[in-house]
Amino acid sequence: MSLELNINAAIKAAMLARSEAELRALRAIKAAILLAKTAEGGSGELTDADETKMLQKLAKQRKDSLEIFRQQNREDLAKKEEEELEVIERYLPKQLSEAELRDAVTRIIAETGATTAADMGKVMGAATKQLAGKADGKAISALVKELLTK
């Protein structure tokens, strides 16, 4: 079943359950899907990769907002962002653990033959392609930098 159908069914369930936080997040996802489908140059359909990329963008927006609200001591707004992030993450593919990510990045470094920090661009290109949707870009970047500067 496509993400759009899953979201529509979940919206109905959230309405029946009167779950405001879940409904807010699901409506945000539905809006993003509709925007992506009707975007200029779009085919009107989303691939799994497009859906994952869109969900990651929504999750990143929530994380950034959450961080800002916490810095400004706005726990009321931070709580809303946290609730929405939790719902959005349910629809994202399972993220790699720290150990799995380290193994994958080490393997990619070996495959690309990178040895110094100057090779970071080459490694990041391969890593972001192979680990798309499975790990956060910041985490990948930090780990590549750490492993190449050893």
C-alpha cells in the first residue's frame, strides 16, 4: 500500500480516536505528499525514494524546530514538535544503529580507497547514495570525518 493510502487511513483513525497530535502530523505529511505530486515538472506520482526523502525533510524540520524551541525555553511548542516527529518517524525506514552505521561507513571507505580527509567528498558521495533513508546525513558526515582523520 502506498504511503498516501496509509496516511489517509491513519488520518481517519486519528480523527476517530480524537488524537490531535497525531492528526497534526498526519495532515502535514498529507500536505507534503500533495505538494510533491503537484510540483512543477513532477509526474504526479511519488516513488518510494521520493516518499522517504520527503519524510526525512519533514522529520529534519521538526528536529530543527525542536532544538530552537528548547533553546528558547518554549517547552509547550517543543512538546508539539516532539509529538509530530514521533508520528513522522513511524513512516520512515528503520534507521541504522551506531554500530551498523560505523560498519557501513568503514566498508565504503575501503571500497573507495580513501585514506585522508581530502577524500571526504568521494566517500560522502558514495555513503549518501548507499545509506539514503537509513541514516542522517549529519551522522554520516561526522563519522566519515572521524574515520578519515585517524
